[in-house]
Amino acid sequence: MEHVVFFPGHDGTPAFRRVATLEDAVRLVEHLRNVENVAEVSVHALAEVPLAFKTWYRVEVPAGQAPELPAQVGAVDLPGPSVAADELVPPEPAAALASGGRPADGPSSLGFFAS
């Protein structure tokens, strides 16, 4: 397994070296301490980290393509704590069904403004 030895360089900037084995790392640390008088050294093992990829979608609205909001919606300050739930008017059941909503006996929202 590969290892990395971190130490301050001659000019004080952080430096590192990759070595093939732990024994090589120990020899390098001994050299840094005994020959170059470097006391601040750390050794880290390099192990592969397994990765998994998942699908992630991002929705964007192109500039100038957003629909205009009706005037009455613009009057409500969304999102904000000042809007009371009783100020919001739920859609008529027929309108909700026509727009892909749920029947009147089921939830009419995603839970944000559930009645």
C-alpha cells in the first residue's frame, strides 16, 4: 500500500512525498529527521475509497422564459412567516383534478399548506 510523508520544505512551505511501502516511509522519515533535521513529519496510508455514482437532476429556467405571475400572487410575500394559512385559497376540486391534482377527499397539496 502506498504511503505519503508530509513535512515542511526547506523554504517552510508544506511538502510531501509518495512512497510505495510503509518501510520506505519510515526510511524517509529517518532521513528527514537525522540528515535534514526536520521534526514535523506525518505519515499517511493511501487507500482507495470506494465511490458510488447516483443520478442527480438540476432544474433550471432559462433567463426570460419564466412566466409572469398573476397580480394577486405578487401581493402575497412568499416565502415568509407573515403569510397565514387561512389567507391562501385552495383550488376548486374540478380545477385540481384538471391540473393533475388529487380528488377532494385526498390531500390537495404536497404538505406545505395542508388544510
